[in-house]
Amino acid sequence: MSLLESLKERIKASDDFVKKLGKDDERISHLKTIPGIGDFFATLIAFEVDDINRFGDYKKFHGYMGLIPSTYLLGNRTFHGRLTK
């Protein structure tokens, strides 16, 4: 039980730290409006991407984020696979 309590305290401290990081960040506020994106992922995305203007266009951003499905061509057939890494 003491291990469980210790883990709960660490999780709360981590959650508080993430909220503190994004407290006054407008990017994080915007990201949190996306369904499924909470404090942690909004903060992670904001700090990972940094300045979105460093990408020439949305296609380069999508590629950076790994949102483009892989495509395989075999003769006249096109196959779409997993998202790229």
C-alpha cells in the first residue's frame, strides 16, 4: 500500500508540473480543444513542435508528426499501410 501511495504522489506531482508548464501557453490551450488531447499530450506536442513556422507547408509538418500513411505501389495497384514513423 505504501508503494501505491508513493506512486500516486509522484503522478500528482508530475501532473502538476505539466499543468504549470502549460499554464500561460496559448498553443497548449488551442491543442487541448482537440478531442482526446489533454494537458499532457498538448504540452508534449507544443514542446516537440516548438515553432510551427519552421515547416514549409502542412505536408512537411504531417510527415514530421508521422501522420502520413505509407504507400506501396505494385504494378497497377496501390496499397496504403501503417502511419510512417
